[in-house]
Amino acid sequence: MIVVGLTGKACSGKNVIADMLVKEGWRVVDVDKLGHPILQQSAGELTSAFGPSVISSDGTVDRRALGGIVFSDAAKLRKLEDITHPRMVKECGEIVDEEAARGGKVVVLNAALLSRMHLDRLCSMVVFVKVPWNIRYHRAQSRDGMDWRRFRARESAQKDIDVRMIEPGREVIVLDNSGTLESVHRQVVSLCDKINQAIRKDWQV
């Protein structure tokens, strides 16, 4: 089975590419979404670590409030990751094992923090989505209403999301998602060809 990592900075368009890969019939895991129930399961630890302001009146974790705290303080971000990342990595490993057991051909791990979480160690191929910061900032403004201060804090927190940080020995494919949808679609078609070649090689072993 082929495990593909899909990574890139915020607002690089990873989810657009992930949706294209889903259409190939492959299992695509949104690692950020895996983290949402894990955040809720960790509500007590989060309250102890960051205070009651990270919990909404209905008892759910206020992810926006939590993000405002951790993305402006590297030590607090590390504390959050120490709480949540091991559980997320464990779940990803279980998903990969389940897919392999049922005879699946491809699992795609869609994770901005692929390298930081060491999920790239599970992958034989990593797809890095590259977009200049100014385009990503415009997307962050349009999509999330993010101002420059918050965007800059997010950028600082994601400075290790870099193609050079990917675990050695993995095939790395860089996609440029700064242009049109048609442009990225052509690149994804080429990517799918590469993955299918890897599948055939894997089945021949």
C-alpha cells in the first residue's frame, strides 16, 4: 500500500487537492479534523493549560480562542501539541493499518504539520503544496477574515512547514497552487499518474 503525505502552509489549498484525490477512490485523512474530537476529549487538560477562556459556554472547546492564545506564543503552542499530537499520530497509524488490512491501495494523510508530527515517517511519497505568502494572506482574509497580525502570527508558528524538513528517503513532489484551478488540476492528474505507477510497482514486489 502507498501512503502519501499532503502538506503545505495555511491557505495553500491542500483541501482542494485532497478533494481531487478522493475522486480517485483513495482514502484521504484530514488530520486537522481528526484533531477536533481529540481537542474535545482533552478539554480538561486544555483548561488546566490555557485557562477557562478556551471553553465555550456550551462546554465545547473554542478553537478560535485557543488559536489566538497558542499562535502568539511558541511555548504554549508546543504545550498544545504535546497534548494532542500523540493521540492524532496514533489514530493516523491505526487508519493506515486498517486500510492495509482491507487491501486498500492508497492512504493520503492531509496534514499541514506532517513533518512536525513525524507523520512523514509513515509515507513513501510527500506532496508539498507551494503558494507565495501574499496569495495565502489574501485567501486568509477572504476565507477567514484574518487580519495581518493574526496571519503573521500563524506564519511564524508554521515556519518549519518547509519542503526541506521532510523526512529523508521520501519521494517529494511540489505542486504550485498559486494559479488557476485548471493549472492545479493538470498537476494533480500528473500526480495521480505517479501514484498509480507506485501502486503497480508495489503490487509487483
